[in-house]
Amino acid sequence: IKKRRAPVDRARAEVIALEALRFIASEERRLAAFLEESGLDVATLKARAGEPALLAAVLDALERDESALLAFTSTADVRVDEVALAKRVLEG
């Protein structure tokens, strides 16, 4: 029996996105692709890591890379649908 999860509120959305950022940053190739796509450098990424727009962009990048999305959700105990919900919450 699976436990029901609480709805994805702002706090949960931020946790999911920060875990996703950590996941992206854990692999050099994935991080380089995200930085190139976003136009950010590492210093700016670190400085803006708590901003909702940046966190939503992290989740958006994951959603567009199915293999990364599935790897993230399997290792982070996050459901695929929670990633989409978290992105919507962060986008406001």
C-alpha cells in the first residue's frame, strides 16, 4: 500500500526543485547543459538558487529530458507528476 502524499504546496515545491538542482549539479554534463540552456554561470546559479523562477526553470529542464526526469524521480522519492505540480506552484 502506497502512502498518500501531501499536496504540493510552496514549501514542498521548493524542496523538490532544490533536490532537482542538486541532481542536475551532480553530473557535469547535465550541469553544463543546464547552464548553457539557461545562460547562467555557476556563480549566478548559486546566487539565485532560492528564487522561484530559477527553481521552476530547473524543473522545466528536467521535464524536457525524460531520462533525467526518470532518474531523478527514482532516486529522490518524487513522483513524475509532483515535478509538474511543483513547477506550476513555483511559476505562481
